[in-house]
Amino acid sequence: MSEKHYRQLRTARAENIPATVKRIFSYLKAYKVQMVIVLICIVIGALTNVASSYFITPVIDKYVEPYIGQTNPDLTQFIRMLYILASIYLSGTIASYIWRKLMSLVTTGLLHDIRTQLFNKMQNMSVKFYDTHTHGELMNFYTNDVDTIRPLVADTFPQLISTIISVSGVIIMMFRQNLILAAIAVLSLVVMSFITYYLGKFGRKYFIQVQKNVSDINGYCEEMFQGLKVIKVFQHEEESIKEFKKYNDRMYSVAVMSNTFGGMLMPINGNLAYVTYAIIAMVGAKLAIDGNITIGTLASFLLYTRQIAGPISNLSQQFNGMMMAISGAERVFNLIDSPNEVDDGKIVLVNVVKNSDGTLTETDKKTDDYAWKNPQDNSLTELKGDIRLHNVTFSYEPNKIVLNDVSLYAKPGQKIAFVGSTGAGKTTITNLINRFYDVEQGSITYDGINIKDIKKSSLRSSLGVVLQDTNLFSGTVLENIRYGNLQATDEQCIEAAKLANADSFISRLPEGYNTMLTANGMNLSQGQRQLLNIARAAVADPPVLILDEATSSIDTHTERLIEKGMDKLMKGRTVFVIAHRLSTVRNSNAIIVLEHGQIVERGDHDDLLEQKGRYYQLYTGKAELD
């Protein structure tokens, strides 16, 4: 994703309102039948309002005014007209109820569809995207940004259609009744439209900033809640409050401006409507006195005046929500339209059977042997676990090189350890092997194949990763272990737990393997969570293992418990180990010492001690990993 696209996601500038509105309506195609009924009901409701006001003229002129002063007037026709008016109002009420009920259902489905598309999109985003957005900001897409679309679709759009139909019908009826009064009403309508447009134009930027500041506050709050223990331990409450006040003050300032512009519309248009009503009443009274119009026509005209001003005032009142909804929708659509994680790889991983003559045959059955299949010629290359970096240079940000011309190799079955100071590039190497990021210069080969030619799903399925930070999901212990291999049986998951020496503590849990875990397994110790993480990697049974400081959060006693299990897990596999505890890498085939993105030493434990270089200083405590 380009830097420009990242900025668009954060600022959410509603630069193309018609396109955004059109995009929202595109989701309504799945609800064609409901929308047809809604449109019919809106038209009926709008026309009944116009018709009801029109019938006021004959009611007054034919059935009220002629009988004024009579002792026993004949009210038969008057009552019949009242029945007609009642029927018109009832039809409008029923139509209004139907379209509002249907729009509620349609809008709920629309938001469901947008959230589903948004979540599916996020599964295909690159790691860089998540590195540059806080969790709170990402959650803001699903909550605030998507939720603001609901009133826009359920209320504002239907009311806009109703207003267009009502105002059009009212203006036609006005011109049929009297040109002078109609001209006054239309002039007032034009002035209202201009005021709405220009205030909206000036206020739009503040509504956009409101969305961004809501996102920033959500991100900051989530970060503070996650680190609440750290805040209390270091007595950082006052500083956290001060920092939150900065976010909140920025939100306050832009919210005041946005509400100022949005709040001006309702009173301005409302007062203009009252002035118009008064002018029409005075001019209409003069026309009635002069005999140019009837009392019924004047009464009808005054009702029409309210029918023009009312809907426009209501739309003005919804202006704030409408602009926030459009800017929120554009943020969501910018994310949905952003490019997926690049994957140009074609070579896939397949199960194979080794024939007696050494050749390979692809099979659909699960085997312990794998091969890389090139779809262009259907050739098979046995997966052995030979991984090599060739003159790799990489940086996360321009002009800040993390790896500089790094070359190394891991032969099949070897255990390769990376040691070095923080920021030396150890984890970056494993990120590049996983293709979380792509190499800028140089190349990485896997069994002689450039990993850029391997499909990412196949590449990552061949790699088992145990990270320093454990991530457990809501569900049972068994389900969390099975996350490494969704096809694994209960027995295989339990066997993997035994291999990682997690079975003993799991058996002591209230419901054993069926114990529910929530909030990232907070009811377990850090060491227990890491043991489940290791069991998850074990059940995946990958040809290559990456252990990124996997035992850093485990106490010495627990570490000794899993050493034998880890040795079994690593047997016959290519293993990359990142560790701060140098005692855990002594038995590695090769130890690579990194400093400032470059390899400064390579050898086994004994060789490096004999060299009395950087590793010797670290191991003997004469230098520290900092």
C-alpha cells in the first residue's frame, strides 16, 4: 500500500461525495425487492401529504364558508370530505410505517455486508498495514465509521427522496393556485438551498477531522487500557490523563466547529421558513380581501408553505450526521479498495510419496513428505528445508537500513541461532523468510527456489513460528492448540501438548482441554500461555521452525521441562532460533552474531568461544545484549 493511500485512510477526506453515495447505494442491489416497496411507499407518503393539503381548499370553499351563519347546515358532503381526508392521512401513515420498517431491516443487512467485506479485506492486508495502525484505529472502522452509515441510509436518504417528491408536488400545486404566492415560496426555497450548500462546504472539513480524532481517541484509550498495570506500577496516571486531555481537547475544538456549522442550518432555515410563512400570510390575505383568491386557497397555500419548510429544516438538522456518515463511509471504502498483500508466487506445496527409485509422486493424502510444485511444468522439488539469504539488504523506512548485505545459509536439519543486540536485525530475518516483508536487494531461496516465486500460503504453511508475544483466542484450550492445524484430531492436539510438556498443567485446569480461555488467556500464567503457543506449532508439524525468543517468558524450571520436548520437535527440521538466553543456543549447529544489521561472527558455540570475539564477551558477561 502506498504512503498516499495510508494518508487517505487516516484523513478520510470526503473529496467525492457523489461517488461515495453511489458506492453506498451499490450495496442495496442485494435488497431490490425491499427497495422497490420502500420507494413505492415513500412516493405514496409524499403524495398523500400534497393531496391532503390540496383538499383543504374545497373543504373550506364549498363545505365550510357557504354554511357560515346557517342554523341547520347540511354537513353530509363536509363529513364525506373528512372521510376522504382521513383515508389520505391513514394511507400516508401506513406507507410511512412500512418503508421505515423495511429500511431498518435493509440497513441492518447493508451494515452486515460492509463489515463482512471489511473483515475479509483485512485478512488480505500486509503486515505493514497493521504496523502503521493502532488497534483502536482499526476497530474504529468497524464501529464508528460503519455505524454512521445507518442513519444516512435509514433516515436521510428516504427523507431526501420524500422531500424531493413533496417539494416538487407542492410547487406544482402552488403554481396552479397562485403565481405570486408560488414565486415567494420558490424564492425562499432557493435561499434555503444556497445557505445549506455554503454552510456545508465550510463545515465539511471539520466533520472529517471529527472522524479522525474519534479514531485517535479510540486508539489511545485501547493502548492505555492494555497497559493499565504498567501505568499503575510506574504511577503514570497523571501523565496519562494529561495526554488524554490533549486528544480530548483536539476533539472538542473540531467538534465545536462542526456542530457550530451544522447547528446553524436548522435555526437559519427555520427562521427563514417562518418569515416566508408570514409574508405569504400577509400577501395572501391582501389577495383574498381583493377577491383574487379564496380563503380555502390561502389556507391550502399556508399548509404548503409549511410542507416545504418542514422537510428542508429536518434535512438541515441531519446535516451533521450526513457529513460524518459520508466521510466515515469513504474511510471504509478507501480501506476496502486498498491493494491486497502482494503475492506473485505460483509454486505451491503439495504432499508427495517417495518412490523406490527416488522419484516423487504427488498425492492428495496427508504424508510426511512434501515437495514444491511448479504449475508451469508440474515439476516437483523435494522440500528439504534448505534456506539461504543472498546479499540481503532491507529497511522498514527509507534511509534506515536494518539489514546490510547479509548472506547466510541453513542446511536441512540444522539449528541456526541468531544472537545480537536489540535492533541488530534478528527478527527482521525471520520476517523476511515468512515474507511478511519482501527483500529490497538480494534474495532468499528455499530449496533453491526464490521465495518470491512461492505462493505465500504454501510458504507459510511450511514454517512453524513461535513468537515471544503469545496470542491466544477465545475458545477452549484444545481449540487454541488446533489453531496450528485445523485438520488435527483431538488425539493429535493432546500429543502435541505432551510434546511441549503442556499436558501436565492442562490436566490440572478445571475442565482440562475443554477449559475456556478469554482475554488472551489471562487466567493462565505467561509461561503456560507460551507452552500452548509451542504446542500449537508442534501440531502444525512444519518442516521448518522459527523460534523468536520462544522461551524468554518462561522461567528456568519451565524451560528445562520443555527442552526435551523441543529437542523432539526440532529433530529432523531446519530451525531458526532467536534467543537472549545464550544457554539455550549452545547446541546449535551454527550461531550467527548480528550487530547493526551485519553478521560479525558465525560458528558453533565452541568455535565462537575460541575466537574470543563478540559472542565470547556476551557469553562470559563482559558485554551485554542491549
